[in-house]
Amino acid sequence: MTSSADRPVAVVLGTRPELVKLATLIRLLGPAAWIVHTGQHYDDALSGAFLDELRLPEPEYLSGVGGRPRAVQVAAALAALDERFAADPPSAVVVQGDTNAALSGALAANARSIPLIHVEAGLRSHDRAMPEEHNRVLIDRLADVLCAATPENRALLLAEGVGDERIEVTGNTVVEAVHDNLPPRWERARLLGTLGLEEDSYVLATVHRPENTDDTAALTAMLGELAAISRTLRVVLPLHPRSRARIEAAGLQSHLDGMTVIEPTAYGTFLALARHAALLVSDSGGVQEETTVLGRPLVVVRRSTERPEAFVDFADLVAPGPGIRAAAHRRLAEGPEGLRRLAALPSPYGDGTASRRIAELIDPAIARDTAHAVARGQLAAA
């Protein structure tokens, strides 16, 4: 499936999770997709193996964005995108989620009157201290097509006054991302074997959000709880480079001693580890969704969440501190029966056809924009 428009569809992104969630849509767009990577989280893993794993072409990278303060990132990416869109206007712009890259793409599209499609619209944490909350609200105000993952997301948008005709409930592209990238069972068994792990007999943890890594008290509490869990059940921790730097700066390396600390993994490897973990402990937004597809329990270490659907059955929300261990013990006490129960539940994020639904919305959005442009021209001529 490709867009019928003469001009390409710009897919603006800047982080690994965006690449993961947009990969199927990009493949459906085929040659019509113009991938622009702002470099918000650029690292060498995005060139080569990671893109090969997702079967994506090399994006066009912007320079001077990554590693800078939020306002500077948005401004630099917006300036670079505006220059490109002025020289070669795309037929539409697609952004996903709530990153600085997504906001930059949305602002650039709006400035050039280019149709904007927002994938994963309508998420709300109602936490104004979260930068992503401001980004996602602004993008939703600018978008021409808002692809809400769930009916609850649609209801939130309607309550904010967004027109019903702009909203489509598509499901979340994370469902097909998990299905497409989860290795076959034999490969998962091999991966577990290389780490000496047995199915359902370890905890998989991640920590990377600034609210946990940049607050020494929160980081100390989270690592301390994971260390305590590791005394009775093995804890596997793929350690984000930024988190490692914060741990070293705070002098907390000893908290890692009892854990199996590994380098950040390929996406498929992470899914394999998650699929067979007895429990996950994480502050990631994406992991909240992925566990519902994999049927695994999760303890989310954050002060708020924009994904309440996961907390009906799959997840518990706790602050850094003793609540982590308490929630972990409750989930682990459910044992094999609890794992079987979750595995039998459908994900609240859809049936794995979100990317196709979103792709089918792009051409009508372009057609509507063209019709409006013609009408405006006729009025001006009159």
C-alpha cells in the first residue's frame, strides 16, 4: 500500500520508540514515505542493525538537535523542517506520540498548511509537570487527523472540544510492532539460554525517565527496591546509557551488584526477555503497552500515566520506594495461574491492524486539503 499523492508523505520522528511504532506504517507507505529523523535520541544503533531489524530505509537525519535542551531541540528541528518543507513540500506529515520531534513536525506542518496526521492521539496523564503532556496536547490541537488508539482516547479528545470528524479510533500500532518483532519460540529459548535464564523465573527491569534518573532520591529508591528483589529472584536490567551515567554520578554502582546488568538490547531481544519474565518493573510508556500484548504483569514506577487502559488488568502504578516491592510481591504471588490469566486477555490497544487503518486515512486527508485549497483559490479569484 502506498499513497496515491504525487509528493511524498513525511514521517517525522526522533526516537527509537517512534521508529518501532511507525515501522509497519512506513513499510505500508513504501516509496511514498520520506523518513525525517530529527536526531533527538540519535545514536549509532539507529544506523545499521536497528534499522535493519525493523526493515526500514536509512532516514534523512537533521543535525544540531540531539543532546540539547527541550526548547532548543524543538526550535532547531522546526527550523530545519521548515526549510525542507518549503523547498520540497510533502503531501502530508505523520507524527507519532508526544516527543519533541513530534511537536516539531506538527508545528512545521501547520506553518506550511500541510495535512497533519497524529498517530496515538488523545493520550492524557493530566500531569502538567510532564513535558510530554504539553507536547501531546499541542499536537492534537494542530492535527487534521487524530488517530486515537482507544475509545477512551477518543472520549478525552471530544471532551476537550476536538471535532468528531477529525478523530478516528485506529488501535495502537504497538500491537503489530510486537507481533512483527517477537522472535519465534526457538530463538527466544536460545536468547534466554545465553543469559542463563529460565522462563517465568526472573524480573525484567528498565529505568530511563528523567523523573527517576535525574532525581537522586528517586533513583536510589528504585535501584534499592530492585536490589532487594534480586536477593530472592533474578533481576535483569538492560541499562540505558543515560541511566548508567546518572548512577555513576550519584555513586550508586553498588546497587547494581546483585543484578544481571546488560547493554541495551535490540527490540526483538527485549520482547523475548519480556515475554518470559515473571514480572516487569519499568518507567517506560511503551512497556505499559507491550506487556498487554505479551500477557505479562508490570509494575510501573512513575507518578502518573497516560495509559490507564493497561492498569485494568496488566499493571500497577507506584512511586519510587517501598511500593515497588509490595506491588511486585503481590503480582509474583499470583504465580503461573496469574500469568495464564493475563496471557488469555486481549490487549486493550487493538487487533494489530492499526497501521493499515492509519495508512488508509492519509489519502482522504490529502484529498480534503486539496479540495479546501481549490475552494480557497476560487473564493480569492471571485
